[in-house]
Amino acid sequence: GVASNMGETFHRAISLYAGARQTKKKKFKKAAIKLQKRIVGWQKAGNPNVKHFVLVLDAESAALSNKLEMAKAKYQEAITVASKDGYLHYVALFNERYADYLLQDPLSADEAMKRRCEAIEAYREWGAHAKVEQMMGESS
């Protein structure tokens, strides 16, 4: 029902932001923004279960616009909120996305590795062993 629609909308939005960052195509960014606005609307309507989605999508938007400090702050806040609310799989995903962003800046390589390790640990704790193996393979 509604919860699966929220999750599906969020996953589409974050995938579109990832595509926009990777390809620099405006069509992906435009579609991501449209979905992000829908999620923000749910938050404004009083849905308490989307705050972490809004924060990480704000981070993705800031990352795409090269707003380094805002992106870092939003990623960190999204990870904190997801952790506090018990969304371990989102803690993993948000750390993974944050690490991916940080890898664009050679000066942030140490922080990127730390975030990647935190993502791997959260995926492991969540039981996503194939994802852990995939990420470990990419690290070597």
C-alpha cells in the first residue's frame, strides 16, 4: 500500500540522482526533483516516516550542485536520523551514497573510506551478505 509506494518513490528518486551525478544528464535531475517534491509534500502533510528520505535527497541535490558543505551536513543528518529511527538498511545506503560523493574529492578519500566501511558494516548487520561481498570486491 502506501508504505511500499513511499519506498518505491524514494528509491526511484535516489536512483535518478545517482544517474544525474554519473551522466550529468538534466532529464535525470529533473525527474528526481519532481519525486523529491512529492516526498517533501508527504512530510509537510505530517508523515513522520520520510524525514530521512527528505534529508538524503537534499544531500543528493546539494552534491549535484557542488554545494560541498551542505551535502556533507545533509548526508550526516540523514544517517543520524535513519540510525535513530532504526532504519539500518538506510544507514547503509546513505553511507554508501555519501562515500560515493566523497570519492569525487581526493582530499576526502579518508572520510570516503570510513563511510564505505560503515556502509559495509550496516549492510552486514542487516544481513545483506551479497551486498557486503560486492562492496568488499570493489574495495580490493
